[in-house]
Amino acid sequence: MVKKVMIVEDSNLMASVISNFIKRSGKELQIITAHSGEESVEIYKSEKPDLVFMDIKMPGMDGITALEKIKQIDANAKVVMCTSLKDTESEERSKKAGCVGYIMKPFNSNDILDALDKNV
């Protein structure tokens, strides 16, 4: 069965960058995209992806709140937070909410590939 990876990113450019890194991994993965925290929670319910790459700062529901809601749906959900926020509070809140990784932007393909190797 093909594993699913969801990218949650309000920037189409950044979603495309992450998607391209995933495609170059050589793994057979289905990529699902959401553009907001609200959308990610709804898509998670129906798709149950094996791994989620979640932006923190988005209009409406932020990524940490979306992470908390996804963990309520599935306590075993694997979510890697991706952010340009350089504050320890966001990282601490993300880890407390149960993320499996925290990647700072700008990141490179190795950051994404490492997260894939550890979680998919």
C-alpha cells in the first residue's frame, strides 16, 4: 500500500519545494496538500496520512492548533513542524503538542529526507 504524506502550507511556492524534495526521495508516496490549518484537520480525518509536514504560521488556524486537533483525532499522528519562526515558545508548544520533528526554514532536501526516513 502506498504511504501518504500531507504538506500543510499556505505558500504554494513552499508547498511545491517540499513536494519536489519528497518526489526526489525515491520513495513511492502519495502527496496530499492542504493550504490551511482548518483544511489539514478535515483532510487528515478522511485521508489519515502517514506523515504531515505542517507550517506553523498560517492565516486562520495556525499549525500548532492544527497539530493539537490532529492529535485528538489520531494520537499516533506523525507531524513535522516547518517554520521560519525563530522563537523557542513555538518549538516548545509544538513538542508539547506531540510533533515528531521541527524544521527551520530555509531548510534543504536533507531535512525533508531525514524526516521521511525516520517516519515513513
